[in-house]
Amino acid sequence: MKKKYPCIEINLNKIIHNTKKIVDICKSKEIHIVGVSKVFGAKKPIVEAMLRGGIEIIGDSRIENLKRIGGLKCRKMLLRIPMESQAVEIIKYCDISLNSEIDTVKKLSDAARRLNKIHHIILMVDLGDLREGILEKDVLQMVTSINRMPNIRLCGIGTNLTCYGGVIPDKDNLGRLMELRKKIEKSYGLRLPIISGGNSSSLYAILNNTIPKGINQLRIGEAIVLGRETAFGNHITGCYRDSFILKGEIIEIKEKPSVPVGTIGIDAFGQIPKFEDKGIIKRAIIALGRQDIVPEGIESVNTSVKVLGASSDHLIVDITNCNINYNIGDVIDFYMDYGCILRVMTSPYVKKYYVELKP
């Protein structure tokens, strides 16, 4: 099949491999993995690759994505705090949701009762990152209220770290989550089966053996997609970083100055650009732009190609010292970071192609 550009090539075998590797790493610490699908919009072939790699629960922040994979035989978890307006859809399409607002839990309870379903929730606790979650001092009061609600089952507590405030998971903050579990179980005589200790940023604590005993669930997306933990961005040994490759076609090659000629004001995105004067350079324009990618989040697979910047529709690269004699119509491959994959996978202008699975 002749590819159309720009495109992203997804190697499903590498997704399976990374998933198996991370599932095995976590299993050694009795930790189960929720495979997070939001970065790739829960595209079914990639979700199926995660399931083949050993994932049993798929988590996503968008109900639309979870509806798309409704027919797959796995449990589904809503990762973003629910909107009250989506309560009925959440009960229909999700088995578990993360919650921090009692009024929203009431709406879920009402919807679950009308639909004659039991819905499980994980109570999110803010341990310092200042994204979602109730304060530690309010946990017992919240649990009291949740336990009174029909068709709702509190199945665990959890936290999110690093994503907003950059707070690193450690023995202190994750240890406090374990203390809260003890208080809840002692006060209410119940068992909380799930202690959800964060996302890919918590993997480093597993790798260096500092994860507190009792944390038994992590919500992992980036580590599967890019093969790295996200607390410090370190590569996970044995994992692939190139499961997703961006490919763009060259539409212009010209030798031009490296600094614009004239008075420089703000660009199309409200920023004042800065340039390094390298004299005349050989520049290629690729049919990609900020509408499709985050140019700061890409690097060429060919290290002699240097990304200079982008407008809405044009990606400009320096090929002056390139080891390949590129021509119009040639394709350049790029690695991407998490933010860039997120934008590319939601862009309708970037084609998606999958490497065939092994039999």
C-alpha cells in the first residue's frame, strides 16, 4: 500500500513488547497495570496490542474513547474526574471511575440505580501535585458519604503526581496514601482492594526498589508508548522508544539566510522568535505544522537533520550538513515526545498506519 503523507507509523509489535516488559516489571512488585490509551485516542489496534501484552484494564480520560472500544473484552476506567453531564454515559461505558467530588458521585449513583448497574470508584487524594483529589483531612468524611450511596462501590484510593505540579512520587507521599488506606479500613471495617499509586512517573520507584509495599496499581501510558519512566525521563532497559514514528514529505529545498531579513515582531502564535546566525544554510520545508505537531517535541531519526521551527502548516529543518542528499518528495522520519504524539494522533490531517502484527 502506497503511503500518504504526513503520516505516523505505529509498530504494534513494539507496543506489545513494551507492554509485556512493563507488566512483568510491575508484577514482580505485585502491581497491576491500567493501560492508558488517551495519548493515541484509544485507537482499537493499539488497545488490542496492549491487551495482548497483558493489560486487563484500559484507562482513558475521554468517554468518547472508551465508547469506541466498548466491544473489547476488558474493564474500562475513566481517568479524568467525571462531568456530571456525562453520568449516564459513564455508567454505561465504564466499570471504574476516578472521583473527588461528592455531588458527582451522587449523580453517578442515581444513574447507576436507574440503569440497574454497580459502578466502582477510586477516591482520588491530592498529595501535593495540586491537580485532582481531595485533601487528606477530608478523606474519612468523603468515605462516609460514599458508603451511603446505592449502586456505588468504593474499590480503592489513588493519587496523581508529576502531571501538573511535577511532584515526584516517593516513600513519603505514597507512604501517606498507604496510611490513609489503613485508616479507612480500620474505621469502616472494609477492605480496599486497589491502591492506585500514580502513572508512569511512579515506575522509577519500582525500578530502584523504593515503591512502598501495598501500592498495587499504576496507570501507565507514556512508558508503554515511549519506553521511559516520566519522573526523570529515563529509558527503561529493554523497551523501544520508536513505537511511533512521524513521517513528513519535503515540499521545498532552498539555500537561504539563517536569520530573517527585516524587523522581527511576533509570529503567528504570538511569540517573538529568536534565531542563531549561521549564515546561508540549506533549508528544507516539510508538509507538517503546529496544527498537527508540537515542533519542540520532535527530533529527526537522522541526527544530521536539525529542526529549526514551524508555522501552522510548514516544518522547517536545516539539512546543510546532512549525510543524505535529500530531494523534493523525499520523506524524513522523526521521533516524538508524548505531547507531540498526543497532537499527531488527534490530527485528522496525519494518516495513521500500523505495522502488521506477528502471527
